[in-house]
Amino acid sequence: MKKWLIAVIVLILGVAVLANLGEDEETPVKTNSENSQVTESNSAQEENDNSDEYYYVGDYGVKIKGVEIVEDSISKCAIVTYEFKNNSKNPQSFNYAFSAHAYQGGVELNNPELRYVDSLTEYNDTAGTNIKGGVSIEVDEAYRLIDEASEVEIVVGNSMMSLAGAEPLTQIFSIAQEQE
């Protein structure tokens, strides 16, 4: 009886996950425009007109706005600022829509505890914050650097990239230039 009940629950959860994936699954499109802070779109056409610099997966867009190098008590960290845009009808967060990673020399960088970063003036800890459709928000993610010379590669993709087969957004930053 328990095995049958577990099988039914797993089946129901599987159907729910597949239904949700089909709702947002689209091929990403790289596009061009500039927004800052929290902004609202005026029309459905403007939301997906592909004339901005966002990387889209379904109704969600992201762009990498820049990198700031800061120092904590242990080492230097890269603070990457993203802009997340939700064009869906439902509230959603950056962490739900996208998976962001940073690499140095092919090695993924760890996320530091930012409470120890003295030189950090502002940090938008909004990666898990839901925003309504038609709104965009800045999101900061911190990565502890392995060294101060190697370039940092930022890779952002659909949080379910293995299922969607989407090509990720990739951008490389020179640490030497960011420190100047």
C-alpha cells in the first residue's frame, strides 16, 4: 500500500513539474536596450520586442551590467551586478529563472559571506526576491576570486538549462581592468 501511495505522489509531482516547464520553455534570444534599477514595461510588445540587451529564456530576461572588485578579510571578491526582467504574468525571482556561475581558469568560484566585506558600499541581495510581471530589478552576486590576475568568466543560463537545451549567456571580465 505504501509503495502504491508513493508512486502516485511521485507521478503527481512529475506531472506538475512538466506542466510548469512547458509554460516557460522557449529558446533564448540575445537582444539590446538599457534599463536601470526597478522599471516597469508599458506594453506587451515592448516587453519582448528583442530590441534590448537582455538574454531571454521564455518570459525572463537578464543582462550582466558589470563587475566590482572588493576586498574582505580573506581575499578579493567579484561582485557581479545583473539586471533581471520578468515579462511573465506571475511573480518570479532571478534564482528561479536563471542559474549564474563565475569561473577563473575553468574553476568555479565560491560565494563568500558578504558581511565581512568592509569595502562593499551597496549590495542588492535580491536574487531570491520575487518580482511581478513587467518589472526589472538589479541583483548582485558575489564570487571569491582565486587570484588577482586571471580573467573571470560569468555564465548565466536557464535554471533548467539541461532540460531546455538553451545556450548560456557568457561574458569575460579582466580583473586588472576592474581594479583600476
